[in-house]
Amino acid sequence: MTMTAKTPAPVTICAGEFAALTGVGRERLRTWERRHGFPEPVRSPGAARRYDVGDVRRVLAVRRAIEQGVPLLEAIDGAEHGDGRQPAGRSVPDLVAALDHAPFAALVVSGPQPLEVVWVNGCLRAVPDGPSAGDDLLRSAPAFAGGAGHAALEALFAGGDGPAWIEHPSWTEHFPVATASVGWCLPQEPGTAPLAALVAIPTRAFDGELPDGDAIERQMSRLRGSLDRVNAWTVAVDDAAGALRENGGVDAASEALRRLAARIGALDAALLPVVDGTLVASPSLKGMLEPSAVDPAAFPEVAGALRDSAVDWLDLPACHAFGVPGEGAAVIVPIVAAGRTLGLLLLVFRREVPLGDAERDLLLGLATTIGFALIGSPVRA
């Protein structure tokens, strides 16, 4: 009888936890996934999107590389396959830059003997009796010694760069509350002790475990927040559509866009009709955007949004092409009516805002209504 080794199932965390750990918003993660197949979520029938904890390190590397000016595709390729250089986001300085202000615990330890704390982030520095640089981790957290998490950390030091799922008592509590971190080894300088990073999972993510009352309340709070957000967008879109029920044509479309922008907190908004294959922008509602003409083919996210009738966030180069100032964020919404793609709605925000499936559907519905208002009264460039 032939025996085959079973590949262990990946340890996964939910999308919200993954976004919190990496500092990359869920909307941006979905955009990367849709355009570049990275990171690849772990899915099961009827289940919500989850991510392999092993991808935390890679997404951190991509985020840090982008912050250093590396193009997104190059950053993803470097994180996934390596390019002969040390990947951004793996060194201690990169980890400090990415996680020092994170609202959850992160630390670097040398090991395996002794387990000395090399660096802790601001979350741990704010705890008077939490571990600090120079401490022996087992003395700072004696409940960690000899447990499964301690063994997993020792195995990480002995067996490569991980990642590993490490259970441990909370570093920030006065009593040993069970929690967990994602751990991986950092590049080792010649003549120095090996280093490992431990980044705490923001909330418990053990499959099959019943949540306690506080966890349930947190989940309910998130659910209420999501429902409140969808309700606010529904009211905003209904108010905007009211302008189109009252009148038609370009003026009604502009009024609908003005109402929508005011309701959802957009800094500015513009109607971008397609003229001879080019998106042509007249002055925006609040004058932040200068008139421009943009070839959709020059920007994959723009061409993809028009092709797929999908709501999408613009990358920084596309934002600048449309005249979005500074580091502002912009979302585009295709205007499709009667089988014709008429153009785009562009909404400018200070930063990306949450856009779930419901909000995206509402925006697409409003854009279609605007499209029908424009048919027979085309926007003139």
C-alpha cells in the first residue's frame, strides 16, 4: 500500500484581519487580486474571502516597495519570485516603517537561545510592563515558555523563513490571554544572531472556535457599521437619482453628481464622456480637476473598468492623468446605458473609502440612470 504525505491546509485569517496586519485596505487588496492575481484568497463554497497567513509577509513587502517608488507589478514580482535583491519589507528597518504605528503588537526577537527582544512597535511601547528591547522574552512572558507557541518559534528558527502560526499569551495584558501571531525569519547579517518577526493577529482567527461575548459584540458592531454605511449610500444615490427624475439632459446629470458628491463626502466629481475613444473631462464640479483628455488604453484599470463595467479605484499615475491633486484617491464608475458605454463618473476623495458590493451596485445603477438622461443630449467636450 502506497502512503502519500498530506499537504497541511493553510492557516487562514479573514479579509479584515489580513488588511489590518498588512496596512493595505480591503478595496486595494481586491483591486490587486482582480488585476494581478495577487494576493490569492483562500475560498471555500459559500464562505467569505480569507487569506493565507503566509501572504502577510509578501503583501507587506509589496506595500513597502511601492512606498519606496517601485512600480506595483515589479513589487509583486519581487515579492513572489525574488529578483536577486533583498525584498523590501523584510528587513528590520522596513518592518519598523510598516508596523511601528500599527494598532496591534509587533516585535522582533533574536534566537533561538536566548529569545531576546530586539524591537517592539508603538503598541507594545505604550504598555508599561510589556516586553521591550533588550528583554528576555521568556522572562517578560513566562506563560509562553514551554508551550506550543514557544516550540513553533524554535522550529521557525531551526527550519527556515516560515511563515509560522505562533500561539502565545497576549504581550499587552496583565494576565495570560491566549492570542496568536504570524511569525517569519528576517534576513541574517553575517556574524549576528538569527531574527524573527512576530506580528499579532488583530483578533482571534481560530477556525471552529466559538467566540466569546465580547467577540460577538465586536462582530455585531462591524455588521451594524456595514449596514449603516450601505444605508447612507442608498440615501445618497436615491437623492442623486431624484435630480434625474425631475429633469433630463446634461444639467440634470451634473446636479445628480453634485448631490451624490455632497452626500458621500467626495471632494470633487466629474463627468467624463467618451469622445472618439478618448475620455474628455470638462471642469469638475468644484474646479479641482483641470480639463483633460485621457486615452483609456494607457491605464489598465481604466480600460478594465470600461470593458467590464466595473467600479474601480485609480492608481496614482491614472489619478494624476485625470488631474487629481496630490495623494488624493479617485474611483471611476462606467456609464453604460442602452448597450452603449458613454463614459465614466469620477469621484475624488481624500483617501480610499470602503466600497462593498452593495455600494458598487448602487453606483453602477446611478451611472446607468445618468446614462439614459444623457442619451439624446450628449455631453459636449
